Amino acid sequence: QVQLVESGGGSVQAGGSLRHSCAASRYTSMPDCMAWFRQTPGKEREGVAAIDSDDSTTYADSVKGRFIISKDSAKKTLYLQMNSLKPEDTGMYYCAANFWPGCRRAGGIPRESEYWYWGQGTQVTVSS
């Protein structure tokens, strides 16, 4: 059963913007840790951005200054604003969550093992 429902994504030209949403409305509370991952053909799933219970954020070097991760705890919704998109940003994007306060104890770029619940994924395609 899908517990995190993603929406957004789509196809844009290089330099354009997209906004992803991830609804955690099926849970009774906002997850302690949430993040966005992406996966491209021939590559493993990689961490893009993370936001923790104290609203601290972490970004992969490849998206710093272009992507913004945020959340609305009242709506139990996670967002990813993607600006200045590049063809290399193309891929399937997944939101992820965990309810363990210590899920981000290691810090750094979000790792797949830190998150127990996942969205269904949404496609982002950036053309030249």
C-alpha cells in the first residue's frame, strides 16, 4: 500500500521549473525525517535533498542553489521546488519518510537506508 502520494513532475525545457508534492496524509503525524531521491537509467537511486524535524535541510552538491525542499506540517505535505533545471536532472523522483527521531543522526546527503516509507515516484524530463 502506498503511504506517500506524490504529484507534480512533468516535461520542461532546460532552465525551466517544476514543483513536486508528497502527501503524507495517511499518517497521524508528520514524519520526523523526509527526503527526495531520484533515479536515472543505469544509475542507483541517489539522495537529492532532505529536511528533518527541526527543519534543517541538506542538499546534494548537484542541486544546491537550484532546488528547495520544504514542508507544511499542518498539511503533512513535503515539497520540492526545482529551478534552473538541467537535462541531467531527468529521472524518476521519489519522496521518502521515517518516524524515528534518530533517522538523520549521521547527517550528510540523505541515504536510502535512513527512510522506511516511499512514494510511488514521478517522472521529470528536462530537454535541451
